[in-house]
Amino acid sequence: MKVLIVYDSVFGNTEKIALAIGNAMGPQTEVNILRVGNMKQENLRGLDVLIVGSPTRAFKPTKAITNSLKVIPKNSLMGVKVAAFDTRFTMEKIKSSFFMLPLLVNIFGYGAKPISELLKRNGGDLAAPPEGFLVEDVEGPLKEGEMERAANWAKKIFESIK
Ligand SMILES: Cc1cc2nc3c(=O)[nH]c(=O)nc-3n(C[C@H](O)[C@H](O)[C@H](O)COP(=O)(O)O)c2cc1C
């Protein structure tokens, strides 16, 4: 099984999650983990699974992630299992920040959902609902246990499509 994990990361937390996901895959998988700026169209060729992750920034994925998915040729993910994740604030952090933030988060959401919409729009077959992994502050750290949760999320995806 050929797997590509593409991520963006400003402070390194999303990168850690991407690596945890990559390490959780079985030995029969060929895994390529790429920062979004290093992804080329040819990396998409012959893929079985594509997983894309981004930090949530103002309720969305980063522009680099969005733009990279917008330029993928239409239907190029037909037959590819896809999944999206983001990193995001814990609810405690959201509640203790700007007083309107909980309401805005409720309305506008996080990064993973728009990523999975773009993946589906390009023909991808969603293997799992969009998932978020928690950071305690802007630069991290990841909340305790999130690396393990990411590994389990990945294992479930791979079990379901083997
Ligand atoms: C400019 C900016 C906007 C952010 N907006 C959100 C947001 O809307 N919702 C949220 O949960 N976290 C938000 N965060 C927190 C980021 O999600 C957090 O910095 C990120 O998960 C860290 O991942 P990274 O280390 O891979 O960059 C924001 C952070 C910054 C710096």
C-alpha cells in the first residue's frame, strides 16, 4: 500500500502528529511524509492513501495547504482513500481566550473539514471523518496523549482499508 502524508506546520506540532501517523503504519506500507512545500504532482501518482494535515489558523487550514489542494488536477484522487486532520486549541484554551472565540469556533470550525472537502472534490474517497489534535497554546505543546491518539487514528484508517 502506497501512502502519502502531506502536512504544514509553523511551530512543529502538526509535524509531530504527521510523523506519529506515519510511524503507526504497518510494515507492508510504503510511507512518504512531505511538508507541503516539498510536494510535487508526481508524488500523487499511484497512491492508495493520502492524508493531509494542517494547523488551524483563523478557523481554516494554512493557505499553503489549501492552495496545494486547489491545484491538483480535477479527479486526480479518484480511487484514493483520503483523510484530513488539523491541530487546534483545546476547549480550555478557547474558553480562556478572546470572549467571542467559543462562538466563532462554533460557527467557523477548524482546519480539517475544509481539507477533507477539497480532497473529496478532487475525487478522493473519505476513509475517516476529519479529526483534530489538541495543542495547549499557540506554539504547543501538544496535549498529553495526542501523539498516541494520532497513531490510533491512523491504525484504524489502515485497518478499515486493508
Ligand atoms: C494566527 C493564528 C491563528 C490561529 N487560529 C486558531 C483557530 O482559529 N482555532 C484554533 O483552534 N487554533 C488556532 N490557532 C492555534 C494553532 O492551531 C496552533 O498554533 C497550531 O495548532 C500549532 O501547530 P504547528 O505547531 O504545527 O504550527 C491559531 C494560531 C495562530 C498563530
